[in-house]
Amino acid sequence: MSALTFELQHTDPKSNARAGKITTDHGVIETPIFMPVGTAGTVKGITQQDLKNDVKAEIILGNTYHLYLRPGMDTLYKAGGLHQFNGWDRPILTDSGGYQVYSLSENRKIKEEGVTFKSHIDGSKHVFTPENVMDIQRTIGADIIMAFDECPPYPCDFEYAKNSLGITHRWLDRCFKRLDETTPHYGHDQNLFPIIQGSCYADLRKESAEYIAAKGATGNAIGGLSVGEPHEVMYEMTDLVCSILPKEKPRYLMGVGTPANLLECIALGVDMFDCVMPTRNARNGQLFTWQGTMNMRNKKWENDFSPLDEEGDSFVDSFYTKAYVRHLFAAEELLGLQIATIHNLNFYLRLVKKAREKIIEGTFAQWKNEVVPRLSQRR
Amino acid sequence: MSALTFELQHTDPKSNARAGKITTDHGVIETPIFMPVGTAGTVKGITQQDLKNDVKAEIILGNTYHLYLRPGMDTLYKAGGLHQFNGWDRPILTDSGGYQVYSLSENRKIKEEGVTFKSHIDGSKHVFTPENVMDIQRTIGADIIMAFDECPPYPCDFEYAKNSLGITHRWLDRCFKRLDETTPHYGHDQNLFPIIQGSCYADLRKESAEYIAAKGATGNAIGGLSVGEPHEVMYEMTDLVCSILPKEKPRYLMGVGTPANLLECIALGVDMFDCVMPTRNARNGQLFTWQGTMNMRNKKWENDFSPLDEEGDSFVDSFYTKAYVRHLFAAEELLGLQIATIHNLNFYLRLVKKAREKIIEGTFAQWKNEVVPRLSQRR
């Protein structure tokens, strides 16, 4: 059992992009990396086998809020933690539930002690505090666990953002304290990543980044972005905090984003990403490709019998045709979203893998500027 | 391009069960066989890869009614037929649409010429005749195509059943005539199976079986059963018609059934089966196993971390636990129905494979009597 380590392997000469290697007790993650979101212990619509063998995911997310409500702590503890429960034997990261409490639950009340909220499933009342959220994440047993924070909405006035940031920082100290008082349950180490907040205020972001950097955690996260602010503001905040965060620790930008967002933020020095976009949009029929996005419900694909994605790397890309997948979405057949999910996740993982290769080659910045305009077009 | 052939390989000494081999232009099918239902060109909730490699399906069904409405004849013809469209390179059988017109469409009117009906999708008006249903099945391009028949409801009075049977027989002659006047589109042969009807009236069934047997088709089907009648009546009718149908041709019992139904009807001499039960019930959380059925929504599995099915042959059976799959159904996660679909189809294919082995060994009847009571219990 040993703490997470990060080896910075290459730095792009013309941007702040980095290639690195994270080592955890469940194996190695090569960065930059995209982490598929497995909210309730399953990445929606895909088997663990396809996630491992076709998508080649190196780490997946779980959500503390969802897992706490279902299947619940008793089942997860008896299972021996989430890795045993869902059969994913590579690294797992759990979100702290902070974001979900604000976005999903009802009647939430934020106090210094913690948050009271009602379950979005059955209306039952619950309390999250920094302490019990650490205990819950001990029970879930992820390799990387997140600090319990407040994620302010966007837009949000300066006073609210400043007060909220104070709570987030004080809660962070309580998270670290609780972790120090407890030990992992399942024989592998757990690493707390603190989260930088501060809304879109540069001085708050700077203050938060300095506060977080000083904690000396094994990795650091940037939260509260991609919540509705313009992309330029997101890039500006990310750039600012990356300039403050230590170079020798991995940086995780939470909840981001489109393929173009990923490449732009890799250029700013981000190493880790998660987002529901590839899976959620897949279920709506949107595919991401090197030549832009495709709406598979569109009649234009009706008689297009070419492979789903000529440049794609997944088994679904060469086996199935555009016309067939269009038919599946038109007929509301489950296989449509299964194929789209496999495709999109495979594409996201390939995107960050290609970025890594370009960083190692020293040609990332130029390559990024070439591909970003294509990634954002509609096919 | 050559017509379907059937080789009768073994006959069980203590029942009418048979083991055989059907050869089509898309390969061999070992009987008895179960055919997964791929209504709209996709077996719901499973990839073609898992269907082939894990389930080991040898032949799948398509439905003329659904494929005619979506994706439609233009797309299927341009694709080069259903095999090209959905990538399934093994045998395919298409139902004629007769059953779907009666069960799904609105405002249907049956006349001697054919049936007018409204689409269940958009209410648009259509006509099916024996002739155009043959043309449609030429365009879909299945290896085995079914006669256009009327499937009477259950219960149904004798007069209705008798008149309906007359129509079904006259339509059959028109189907054969139309096929003689046309040729396959895609370079592989297509084989028409006529369908025995006659509701639950022994004399009508006998009349129909004799009429159909005299046609000398490459295979014969039994329709209009498993529509609500008691199992004993279904077995009685099946036994009766099997005693009349030629031994040297495969016999297909349409729309049947539970695992116990399959074994009982194999004992009566049936070679081919299809049913939505393994896939539809999977989506509702019901698993079929050698020890009976399991309702995966049941709280009793909440903390049962044993493999999904200890006697199962599918990759999902050993990889996932009962507790995890129970959680997936409780949380309404897509992966639950994906796992259940793979499991159930794998189980059905293994059931008929095991039956075949027992027939070849000469121990089928005894084995069937041992396993049937277990198959029907609730776990």
C-alpha cells in the first residue's frame, strides 16, 4: 500500500502541455487522461469488458452522492468496496458529492457544519459533512478521493463566491484531519485531491490555488468551471491556477468537456479530465469524431453505408455503418446508444492518447491548432 | 446458391426428439436451435459481437412488418439486404409480418386479397398481400422466409378458425407462386417455410398439417400457438402436427417459449424455436438459469456477492455478481438489462445445445424429465 505518485515525463516546448505517469495501487495511468463517468458504479450503457478492452479506459469515476444513496454503504462495505462490487480492477476516483448535492438534491441547506439535503430518489433527509464524506469515500474505497467542497452556481456575486470559498477551504482542512484519523479499509491507499474554487473571480481563484497548493496533496483539482461560463473564461481561470499549482503533481479539471476543451486545457497544463458528455450525448445520438460531431438521428445518414467512423479505432467504427446506426436511433433501439457510447468513449480516450503522443514528440501545440477547428464542426 | 438442406442426424429412442443439421448459403445451423429475435434488425440490447462470440447464436430473426416500416425497403435494398445492413453474416429468418399486423397495427381489415392496416408508428396506411410480402422478403434477403398467414386470436370459434385456415392455405399458394416468378436479389438462396394454423382444433390442425406437408417445402412451421392457450393444449397440437409433418424436413414452432416449453416441444419433434422471452424478460430483470428463474429486482440479492450464475457459461455469469446486477436494476441502469440480455440468450442457446448433446447420447428423455421441474421454479 503506497501513496499515489506522479512522474512528469515530457513538457511541450510551445505550450504548458505535459505528459506524465500516475501510479496507484490499482495500476498506472498515463496522462493526459480522460476518465469515463460511472455515476452509480457503472459507466452508463457499456460493459466493463468493452470499457477495458475496446475503450481502453485507465481510470473511471464514481459519484459519492449516488453510491451513498444506492447501493448504500452497507452493501459497498460488505462487497469489499467499489472495485470488488463492480469488478473494475483499475484505478477509480470518487467525486465527493459536493456538486451533486447542489445540482440534484432538494431542500439543501448549507451551514458551516455541513449540508442537509433530501434525496432526489425518495425525498429522504441526509447530512453530508467533510467528516462523513471522507468516511463514505473510505467505504467506497476509490484510489483518488475528492475533498468535500461547495460548488457555487454561475453566475454568482463576489460576496457569495468569497464566503463559499472560505467554507470550501475550512472543509478541506476537516477532510484532511478526518483522513489522518482513519485508515483505508481494503489494503490499498487512498489519496485526497483538494479542489480549487473561486467562481470566475481571478483574485479568488489565485487565493484558492495558493491555499490548495500549500497543502502538498498528491494531486490537485480545479472545480466550479464548465458550469455555464464562456469557454474563454474557463480557459483564463484554468491558465491562472495552473501557473500556481505545483508542476510535480497531477492537475485534474473537473467536469470538462468537449474534445476541443480537452485539448485547450491540456495546452494549459491540465492532466486529468472527466465529463458526462461522451456518454450522455451518445444516448442522444451525438458522435464525436476527428472531423467533428455527427447527429445520428439526421436523415442525411439514411442511406450512407460507409463505416460509422472511417478514422475510428473502436470495433463499432468499422463494423457498423452510419445508415444502420441512424436506423437504430430512428427506431429507438437500445443498440444505438450502446454503439454510440462505445464509440464516443473510445474517441475520447484516443484523443488524449494522441495528445500524449504529440507532447512526447514535441509537436503538441501545432497539432492542437490544426485539429481543434475540425473537432468543433458539425458533420 | 443452393436450397436449404436438412440432415437428420439422431433420433432419441424414448421421445420424438431429433438432432439435425440445416445448411444454408450463410452457413450451418445445428438443431434443435433457438433463434434470438431481432425485430427491427437488432436483437434488443446486445451487440452483434456478443451475439456471435458469447451467445453463439447460429441464426437470428427479423420481422418483415418492422423492417418494412423502418428502415424501409429502399434502404434495405440499397444496403444489399439485411445481412449487409446489420452485419450479421450467419443465417437470418424473417417472419412474414402476419402476426405483427394482427398484434401491433391499427384498423386492420382482412380480405381475400390481403390485409390493409395502419402503422403503429405513424398511423400511415399500408397493404400486405401474399405477393408483396414475398417481394418485401426478397428485398430483406433472409435465408428462410415465412409464408404470409393469418394468425387467429385465442380463443377463437371453430367457424372463424376454419375460414381463417382457408385464407392461410390460399395465401400460401400465392406465396409459392410469387416466389417462383421472382429470384433472390443478393446471390444467396431463400427458402419459404409454410405455416400450419388451425387454432386449437385438432381436425383443423390435422387438415392444415397435411396441406402444408404436401407442399414439399424445405422446412415447415407451426404457427398460432403460444397465444394464450394452456401449455397442455399447445403440446397436444404440436404433437399432432409433428406426427404428420415429414421427418426429413426441419420443423419450426413459432413464438415458443419458456425453457421448459422448449424441452417439451423438442421431445415432440420440434427443431427450431424463436421467442422474445429471453430478451424481453431480461429487460424486466428476469434471468433464466438451470435452477429456475431469478427476479434481479428482488431485495434478497442485495448482499449476495456470488457470481450471477455459478452454472452459467457467459462472460457476464462469472464476472458480475448478483448484488451488482440487483443494484443496476434498482438504479435503473442500462448495464443491468445488457447483462441480463447476454445471460438469458446465452442460457437459451446453451439449453438447446445441451438438449442436442443428450439426443446424440440417447439420453434426452430422461434428462428432460430431470431438468424441467428445476427450470420452472422460482429462485
